[in-house]
Amino acid sequence: MNTEDKIKENDPLAAVFLEKFKDHFPSLNYEWAGEEPPHLAIHAIHPDVGPIDVWFDRDELTIGIGEYFHTHFSLYDYEDLPEEQQWQASSDEAVRFIDDFISERIILSIKYFGGEPRSASIFYEDDPEHCSTIVPAQKDSSKPDSKEIKEIFYKWSGLVNQGKN
């Protein structure tokens, strides 16, 4: 039994997601990566952005963009629906998110303080208020001098601009 079949056999949410993913992206390059359990990795088209990774955790899908950003698509968001409809709704939302990033409707922002990444967020290009932010663990909680702050914006294809200082 191959990796994908094992995942689908043990995780109904993953099975629904993978069916929808493959229908929506029939020619997208991906592979199974990582240790047990493996995750789906969509090859990066720009090295600074990094791959799109999808991890399966029976009750949620976690989608990462590169090293610094991830978001969750949880069954709990649809807990008032029957179980099969929860799988469908979470999978639909996750596939739509991936499509929005690959179609370059979503911008990834990475803020660097003193040369170190301190936060990452995504926002829709046509709706900057629709935003999600991840703040990585801090080695140093001190506030940097404003001259040390740099924000860089990316789309799936690469750099959008050099950011703000």
C-alpha cells in the first residue's frame, strides 16, 4: 500500500481533502515528505517563498507556506454539521486557500527584526483586512530599533517588493 492510500485509509478528512485536491489541481507537482506521518509537499516555484505543505491530523488540516507561516482548517469550525459534511467543508476551505495562494490572490508578509524573522502573515491582495498572523518563538523579546525592522512581501511566484523600513 502506498503512502497516500495509507493516509486515506486512516484519516477520513485526509481522504476527502486528497480527492478534492487532486480534482482541483490535476497537474500540480507534489510529493510525500517527512517522517511518520508524512505530509503532502507542493514544490516551491520560488525558493524564498518555499513549498506549500499540508499536514493531516484527523480533525484538522494544517497548511504551511514556507518556513514561517501556517494555518489550520479544523473540523471544529463546522461542529454543528454532520461528520461527513465537516470533512467536505474543511477540505473545500483548504483547497480554496491553496488555490488562492497559487493564483496569487494571497500575499505572504514576513517581518524581520534585526535580520531575524519575527512574524509572518497572509492577506488577500484585494482585502488587506482579511489577514492571519503567526508570530514565531522569540529568542529575544526586546523591541528592536525601528531601523532594524524590514517587511518583505511575497506571492507564490516570488518577491512583490522590498518592503518597508
